[in-house]
Amino acid sequence: MRWTPFQRIDDYRDNWWCDDVGGIPDDLNFSKQYDGSLRRVTQLNQRLEASPPVFLTTDQEAQASSEWEHLLSLGSAADYLPREIVAWAKMHPEDPRVPEALHFAWRAARYGCSADGTSKTSWLHDVFKLLHKRYPNSEWTKKTAVW
């Protein structure tokens, strides 16, 4: 459960999706171990199995599983978003939306979880340098003061 309002950055990095914030059905994490009152509800070594809703057909279950696997393969937001935005910025340097997009990619890399679960990604410095080199006078560059 996120306690910080969504329009604010959480100091404890509860800001962007990580590899598993509850999305890998049989893996454990904090939200699967505790209910809203922080009472312990399962054993640490217990694997949790989620059953699909009974109204789904077998084909729909297979499609959902396939779509979920694809989403998981994209990795965390801190890795995915900067990678996509840097590629776009390099192909479309004149697009006026690029500085803002780079700023938000920087935020994802700085405050999100990388694939290995750390709070920093390799993209953080790359995004910062690209933004400051190509768009030094942008309002979004000024909002991106540290790497």
C-alpha cells in the first residue's frame, strides 16, 4: 500500500513499478506478507498461488498469462522508461517534448527500482547528460539539477 499521495515523490522510493510489487503471482513481497494493518498474514517461506477469476475462459487465462509475461519482460520503469525516451530523443532531437520526457525519464531512473532492485540505474547519468548537453536552457533541464 502506498501512503504518499500519488502527485508526490515518496522518500522511500515507493514511486514507480519495480520488477515485482505484487505482480509475480507466486513470488513473495511486502504487500503479500502483510495486510493493510501491517499484521503478519503469511509465513516468509510460503509461496502464494493466485487463482484466475472463475469467469475467465481457458483462452482468456492463456492470453492474460501471455500478456503478463510480456509486461514482466519489459523490466522496471527505472530501466524501461529511460531506455525508450533516450532512443526517441536521439531519433527526434527537435521534438519540443523531448526535454520534458528526459526529465521524467531521469525521475524514473532516480527514484525507481532498477532490474536488480537497487534505487539507481545505469540510465540516470546518460539521461542527465543528454538533457544538459542538448537542452541547456530548457525549464526541464533546470528542474533536473543533479544526477
